[in-house]
Amino acid sequence: MEMLTVPELAERLGTDVVHARTMLKEGALLAVKRDGVLVVPARQLDGDQPVKHLGAVLRLLRDGGYSDEEALGWISAEDDSLPGSPLDALHEDRATEVKRRAQALAF
């Protein structure tokens, strides 16, 4: 999985590092630490924008008690019933099912 540092994320988004960090803080994207460095999975982007509905799904997972590492595992895990991962489904504009499943995990 390709990971981007915050400066690399800012470059891909066409913005500055401060705005990229704000997006992470507000939950629009998910970041995790790898070897002490905050990184963002590049797959969360659709071109120069976050994947549509990703922020809502992450909010549901966090509300359900998922850590960022656990949320990353969930959105990245292959699920034959989708098919593909929840993140794949978001890229394919199948957000309703992903949101339904994330919400069910919260209860």
C-alpha cells in the first residue's frame, strides 16, 4: 500500500502542509504512524481530493470505538461480499453499503 507523508499529501492535494494537517485533524482522511512518521494511505485519494464519503465512513468507525489503525485495517480489508475492500467500494461510488456496514459495527 502506497503511503504518503504529510508534505507529499499536501502536494497531491495541491495545498500546503497546514491545510493537509487540518484535513487529517478534521477526519477527512486517515493517518497512521509508521516508523515514527505520520503517513496517509494514497488510496484514500481520488485524484487530488479525498475519496467521496470517506470522511463519513471514518467518523462512523471512530464513533464505534475504532482506532485509526483498526479503521485502516477495516477499510482496506478484502470482503468478498462487497466485492473488494470498503475503500474499493467508495472509489466505485458504492458508499451506501459501506456506510451501512460501518454503522452496524458501531453497535
